[in-house]
Amino acid sequence: MPGKTLRDEVKEIQAQLAKLQKRLESLEGLEERPTARIRTYIDGFDDLIGGGIPRGHVCLLSGPSGAMKTSIALNLLTRNSENGAQALYISLEETKESLQETMRSMGLSEDSDFIVDVGRLRTEHEDMEETGDWIEVLKDFITKRKRYRKVDLLVIDSLTGLYSLAGLDEPHRDLFHFFAFLRNLGTTSLFIFDQGEEGVYPNREDSIADGLFHVGFHRLQDGSVGLKLRCAKLRHTKHSMDYHELRFENGRFLVGPLPSSSL
């Protein structure tokens, strides 16, 4: 069998270069893909939940009144917005001006274009006031918003407010379909849920949510009160289920071990 000619060798080299080029293009494509998780921007907490919330998940942030749930959500949206995510915060109870004041007190950027309160929605959907079909109002608003600005991150504050406003006949069923709608949009969503006692889900919301985060109070022996945070559920993630102390210091949230003297 005759040996390889110079032309044959050149063809082999060209074929190898073509394979290498395809491999490089594939690697470049992977680098350009957005991260598969959304950071909470709570220092130390993302490491406990696999790097953040998986994109497209619908999660609940529950806890009693005064446990900084709104602050946690505003921090998450603002920090991710600063890194290119398109965010939307729909407030069903608190005014935009009140939320802006919270942001100022936390030292967050005052660019609050992503905040929409229910007053604006009521103005734009006066025909819905009588029917009370506010889930459809929200779907319509989110869909229109996504057409011209995208909605990578969504917070609805609060689920309790939505129940009060919408007067749902079958909350579990209606919420199931609403969550499915948000997943189909590819939007990562966080519903704030006022919950006095952890684990109490009157409409089985825990069974249809992809993630459950609970923030609560812990009391020290000296009588002082602090915050604690845990991830009770996060689909497709190996995560800690333990409580961790939650603090807000120097303009940032962070977690650490609960003090041994906590009650």
C-alpha cells in the first residue's frame, strides 16, 4: 500500500482543524449561556442551596410580619438587576413610595422602575374590578411586560394579598395553573407569603411550589431577638435544610450559624 502523499496529510490536518474549530465554538456557546441559577445575594446562603434558585422555579418566601421578607425580595431583585436581569416587583398591598423608602433605608439603588403597585394595575384594568379575576389581570400584565422588556425575575407581594384581592373559589387549582403559566414563560418567581407558623399552608401551596424559604425569629437568652432563615424545599437541588442566623450588615444580607444560646 503506497505511503501518504503530501496532499493526504494536508487533508488530515484540515479535518483535525475543522473538528477543533467546532469544539471551540461549542465551548464559546457554553460560556455565553446565562447561569442556570439565580443568586439570592444573601452571603453564604447561595452556597447552601447549590448556588442559587434554579431558573424558572416558582418559590415561596414565607414568614411572620416584620421578618424582612420584603427587604429580602427587594435585595434579590435589585442585585440581580444590577447584573443584567430584567426584574418585576408587583406589590398588591404596599405602595411603590413605601417600597422605595425601604430600598433607600437599605442603601439599595433608587432605580425602582421594576416596581408596580396594585393601584396602577387597577387603573389599567378597571373592567376587572367587578369580576375580581385578578390572576388573569396579572397574567395579562406579565405577558405584555415580557413582550417589550422581558421578565427574568418576578416577585409578587404577597400571596396573602392575592387571595384577598381575587377571592378565589378554588385557590389550590387556580394557583397551580398560575404557577404553570409562570414556568412556561421561563420566569423565576418568588411569592411572599405571610405565615405566622412555619409549615401551615392552608391551600397546600407547598405541594405545587418548586421552592420553600422560611424566615423567622429566634430569641437569645439575654432577651434580644434575631432572624433565622432556612430552605425547606428546592427542587433539583441538594441543599441544607437547617436554620441559619440571618443578619443585615453594611448594606448586605448574610447568614451564619445560629448562636448556641438561641431559644
